Amino acid sequence: MASGQGFADEHDPRRVIKSETLYEGRIWNVVSDAFTLSGGDGDVLVRDYISHPGAVAIVALDDQDRVLLLKQYRQPARMSLWEVPAGLLDVEGEDFVAAAARELAEEADLTAGRWDVLVDFFNSPGSSSEAIRIYLARDLADVPEDERHTRTEEEAEIEHLWVDLEEAVAAILSGRVHNPSAVAGILAAAQAARSGFTGLRPADAPWPEHPSQRSELPVRADADR
């Protein structure tokens, strides 16, 4: 049995026979792909999935080792969830870090002087192309009141709460926090804190898993191909 040292997910696209858009939504589409597995001459498989533009999330950590949580209502879950600031990568050509900074300002009224990459993940790789990058934001400062974003719809009800990082970890492990970006980001931040945040990737580290960086995946499947 291999030790697992140096193992990594790998870029491994398969031959697509046909791809069509089944549903065009306001933010994401539902796509159906017909493809073959290794070798390209086996049975044709068909899988339907959400074609998603991807997202960024931010663990904002202050100088007291507190993480900022946002309480926001989510209709599909029928719950109000404690989350970290996050948002879609739906502005064409926007830099990933710039998008994270924009979301931090819009949802939390904060800026950050230090950015690092905490973790990258696929939210639900069996049903969606959504790739999420979570940043660690430090050296925080308030956005001036006259420059703050006006939050609307569900965001208008956002509540803010500063929680000690280890307390946030305990809330996750006890089953009180369920948002995937909050779970992954807070656990990653707690682990990184144990080594003084050494070894984190820089904010501009490559992100080849994002749809815009992968030639075989459209950011949005707006037309059949």
C-alpha cells in the first residue's frame, strides 16, 4: 500500500460525445454530457450537472483571533446559516482576489491588508462544476460609512458575529454550523494557525480547477456545442 505522500487530484478529462444545455438559469445552467471513460471506446455515459461560474469565500480573522461569521437565510435549505463572506465569480474577467475583496467589503464592510489562500474545493463534484477558493484575510479595517455597499434581498437581513476561532471550530464539530465554505475555511484556518500560518499559498497562487482555467469546461454552458 502506498504511503500517500505527495498524492494529488489530477486533471483528467474524458472524451465528450455530446454536451447540451437542458436548462438556462439566471446564475447557472443545467448541462447534460454524454462521454466515455478511459480508452474512449467503452459504453457512453450520460450525466446531468450544474454548470457554475465558481465562487470565492473569505475567513476574515482579526488581531484577537476571532473569525467573522454572517447569518444569512438560504431558501433551498429553509434555514438561516452562519457563514463566512462569499460570492459568485460572475463578473467577467475579474481577478479572483479582487472578487474576494469586493465580497468582503460588500457583505462585511471590511478591507484586508493581507491575503492568503486557505483551501480550494469542489462544492459538489458529482452534480456541479462549482469550484470554490477560500482566502484568509487579515490586517482588517472598516470600510468608511459613506462608501459602504447597500445590501438588498437576503443580504439585507445579514447579521454579523465575531467568534473566537477555536469556538467556531467547536461549533462545527458539534454540528451547529453547516455551510460548506464556513466548515472548510474555519477548520483550515485553525490548522494553519497552529503553525503560525506558515506554508499558506500566496493570494495569487494558480487555481487550475476553476472553470475559467479549464479548456474543456465552459464557465457557463450558454449554448449547445
